[in-house]
Amino acid sequence: MMQPFELGILLNSPGLIAALAGVIGLLVGSFLNVVIYRLPVMMQRSWRNECTEYLQISPEGFLQAKEEPLNLVLPLSRCPECNTPIKPYQNIPVISYLFLKGKCASCGSPISLRYPFVEIFTAVTSAIVAWHFGYTPETGFALVLTWTLIALSFIDIDHQLLPDAISLPVLWLGLFLSLFAVFTDSHASIIGAIAGYTMLWMVYHLFKLVTGKEGMGYGDFKLLALLGAWLGWQFLPVIILLSSLVGTVIGIAMIIFVNRDYRIPIPFGPYLAAAGWIALLWGNEINQLYLSATGL
């Protein structure tokens, strides 16, 4: 029989909560794969229906076959090649991929490495968050923010799109949490949301005025506003500096080493998300280091 003292030590073990968060992260990562794939398709269908309704055009004229209902729950997962439903034991995060050797059990078509990668990445980042914050309320909310940033990043990579359906509710959640001083206070949170949106809005219009081109999308403004609402305005300079630095380095590397056309836009959302996540965990230390280095 475990004694209360031993149970207390176990419950306060960083390794235990990190391992638990990692397991939960695997399961959430599996769901994020669904969100990353289906949400843009759902949005495209919604936009098409709105356009055809406005123009008073029958949507059937655009479709070769009647589409089945699609949401984040239904239809159940299936192979995109042979349309065979995936059985529950074939949908276990990472393990099923290894067991099936990366191929569909029915037709043998290869399964994208993206699926286990997102699951593992979500598990690792979740474990890091739990290790960092420990047994505190901040851990649960930091996990929600982490999972949100992962979903937004991969959707932006695939479609250069940062859905309001994800960004805006999480932005409001950050403002709500500030009422209870979770991560930051309301004063810093409100200013952070306003400043985050306004800063990139100004950069966007200045760039467009000088070059005649659009340098980023409005989704990037909302993402930085989201991060400002969660972390406070004090972390915005760090987020912008880190995201710009990483984005520039990766962009130049892609042009040099993989011959990417410099005229093809690079999604900025993943860099903002990565910088925001780093600021969530180590923003105070980075700010202190910067202030010490500059003598401020």
C-alpha cells in the first residue's frame, strides 16, 4: 500500500506529469491530423455554398458527384486511395503506423509520414510544457495553446491559411484567462492583443505601399494578436524578432539548397507560432537576457 508521503512525491514528479502529457499529446496529435486535413475542406465547402447562394446558382453544377457530409467527427477515417474504413485498432497513434509498416492494410498504399510526425511532435511538445509548468493550472492552458499553434502551423503550411474558427476563440480565451492572471494580467493582455494585430497590420500596409504586393495575410495579424492576448505585450518584440530571424534563415536556405522560387510566398504563421511557443516557456529568460545585453 502506497503511503501518502510516497504518493505526494510521485504526484509532484516532473517526469510523471511529462509522461502523462506525452501520452495525451499522442492522442490529441491524432485528432489534430483530422483537424489539419478536414477543417480547410469544410471551410472551402462553406465558402462555395455562400457564393452560390449569393449568386443564386445551384451548387450541383460545380460538383461531379454528391458530396457526403463532412465534419471533424464524421465520416470515420478511411483510406484516401481505396476508401476502406480504418478500424479502431489500425488508428492507434504511431503504433498502428509501425504495425502496418506505413501502408494501408487493404490496398497497400503508403500512409503519409505526416500523420505519425504530427502525433510524435504533439507528444514531445506536450511533455516539454508539462515538465516546465508542473502540476499547475497553467499546464492545462499551455497545452491548449500548444495544440492550437500546431494545428494552425500545419494548416498554414498546407494552405497558407490561418482559420478564424481556431484563432479567434483561442484569442478570446487568452483575454478571459487574463482576468485570473494566468500567464499575464488583463492590462497587458488587452494591449498585447491590440498591439499584436496593429503591428503586423502596419507592416502589411507599409510593405504593400512600397512594393505593391501583399507580404502576409490577415491571419498572421490575428495570430500575433492571439499570442499578445495570452502572453502580454511585453513578449511581442521577442516573438517578432525570433519569428523574423527564423523565417529569414529558413527562407534563404530553401532558396539556396532546394531551389525554391523566391517569388512563391512562404507562410509566416509557423514561425510566429514557434516563436510564441518559445516565449510561452522561456520568454522571461529571453527578455532578461536581452535587457542585460543591451544594458536597459
